Amino acid sequence: MLMHIPTAVVAVIFLFMPPMVIAQDIDGIVEHPMIKRYPGQVIAWQHIENYQPYKVAVGPVTGYRSITDWIETEGRVTRTFYKYEGEDRTYSEVYKNYRDALKAEGFEILGEGMFADRKGSAIGSRQWMEVTFRANPATKPGAVGTMFSGTSSSGGAGAIVARKERAVGTAYLVVYVEQHSKNYIGTLVDIVEVEAAETGLVVVDAEALGSDIEEYGRVVLEGIVFDFDKATLKPESKAALDVIAGYLNNNPKKSFYVVGHTDSKGSFAYNRKLSSDRAQAVADALKKNYGIASERLEPHGVGPLVPKFSNHSDVGQDKNRRVELVER
């Protein structure tokens, strides 16, 4: 016999039921198209660096916090952390899904491993993950911290290291999966696109440019190059200027300081003027050649005052010579 519940009572029941919360990706995320996520995952953290070093581990742990076999590369690095919350899936299912997807997309598997406990030193073990995370630390805080710290209650873990040769250059992809708790599976997908390093000229792209501005309020304008010791823009700067102008046109309400930086060689007064002249050259090029309004770009030079790296090496000096957009 079915019990009849008055409509008014049903309405009251639904009125006081808590609303269903559907997990969603964090705001401002553009998922990398190279590989699809596991169904039900949400993006809880992402960090994009237009150009940076990355060490791809292709061998086991061979000593205390030590791995012998690495591929040391550099390029555009996209790190995306996914969460899966629920008791209906395990880390091993997520791991196998990614492995099959990589093989289906033509990736070469350089190493893989899956471990049900914290023991072991091979690829995919927690000890192996700890060493690789030390070599490639997360410089932006957020939900990925659960992957890097682990917990005493953590379950199994696994990792897949893969490579794909593309027309535009080599790409490395490393997938880390861990059963963080009974109803929480974390997955970190690191993608390293090395074509920029191979071409010899790194150019900022619109996605990384926008991501850095939203995240840090500033961005290094990779691909802006000058004649030696001068403020004359070289013709190869055009590709970067095209991207920068496109971003400015797509975000007409944003205004920026254009800030020039130098290394520490030479006198402070000389470097301060050179950095100011270079900032002015970039602002002038964007105004004259792309029609960007003058009031949106205010050039300044700070010389060697804000280095990104030590000036004791040629590489550090090269990185310190740069122009940045800083949001006003």
C-alpha cells in the first residue's frame, strides 16, 4: 500500500534539503589539449611557465634522495592537478586509464610503475615521487600540496613517464597518481613542450601571458630582443610584439607599466638609463605599430635592482636582461 504524502509536505521537505554541490574546475583554467582527463576529475590547481627547466626522471631511486637517470630539458611547462572525490574509483583505475590514453595517442612510454604501498624505489613509488618533486618543486601554492606532502593514511601510487615527437618539437608528459585517502584520488599531469628551446628564440604566447598576469600581476615578455648594449629592437621581436598586442587588444580595460631590467655589469646609472630606454622602445613599438593607446602603457627602467637569478653566471645575466608588463 502506497502512502500518500501531501504536496505541501513534499514542498517543505525539498525546501529544507541542502542543495547539491557539483564540483567544478577552478576559475581561469584552460586545460591542455594534449591529453583528456579521467571522467569525473576536476582541476583544482594549475601552473603554467612559458619557459623553464624540467628534469624528467626515467630511472629508479639509486641512493638517498637520488636518481641517476634523468632527461634534463626546458621549455613551456604546464602543470595541472586533478581531484577525484568518491569511493567508487581507485588510483589504479585512474592510472590505467591515463596509461591507455597515452599509448592510444602515440606516446612512447619511457617508464611506468604502480605500487599498492609506500615501499619500493622504482618509477611510480612514493620514494621516487618524493625525489622527482624535489627536482621539480611546485612554486605556486594550492591544492597540489596534498600530492607533494602526502599523508600517513595515503594508499597506493603510480606514475607514467612518456614522450612524443611532434612536428613542432618533442613533448614530455609525466602523470603522477596517488590514493590520498579513501575518497580522494589526486593526479598531477606535467607537460613539457621543448620546441621553444630547440628554436633558440622563446616567444611568449597568449595563454601563458594571460595566466601570469592573472596570477602574479606581471609577465616577462619573452622574445623581445635588442641590439647589443642598445635600445634598438631587433626584427625577430615582431612575433612577441604580435602576441602582446593581441592580448592588449583583447583586454582593452587593462593598463600596464612597461618595465625594463638589466644585468649588473657596468655602472648603475648606465644600466638604469638602458633599461628605461628599452622599456620606452617596447611601449613606442606597441603604440606606433599596433595602435595601443599611449595612456595604457607607462614605461620605466629599474636597471639591475630586481634580478630573477644570480648575476654570477652568463645564464643568470641573460635571464635578468628582460622587459616585463606589470599591471597597473
